[in-house]
Amino acid sequence: MKSLLFVLGILAGTAVLGTSAQAQNYPWCAIYSAFGARNCGFATFEQCQENLRGIGGVCNPNAMYEPPPGPHPHIRKSHTNS
């Protein structure tokens, strides 16, 4: 009985480890001053700032952020004729 439970435990552990986990892919990271830890799970700068309120830290752009594939809105710059 113990052998069967051991084998089932190994199989379950292998199945869990075999699944790929998606990393958080958000553009803003909170760096906590008290811990030195980093949380890159914020879609906006404001979300990041709100998370740090009262505990201290800074919000920085996530250098590892990759926007999702597909068309992205372009910011149009006005051109002046000289």
C-alpha cells in the first residue's frame, strides 16, 4: 500500500511539474524598499503606486515586458509644415 501511494505521489508531482506556468507579463514592477522584493504584476503605473502606498518602494518599467502579439494603437505626432 505504501509503495502504491509513493508511486501515485511521484506521478502526480511529475504531472504538476510538467505543466508550463506563464510568467506574469505586465509593464510595471513594484520594488519594495523594506524587502528588496520585486512584483511585476501591474498593468498601470497607478496600480503599482497604489500597491506601494504606506509601505514604501518605487515603481519601474518591467524590462522583461513583451506586449501581446497583434496590432497596437499608434500615437500620432502632429507634424508642422515649415
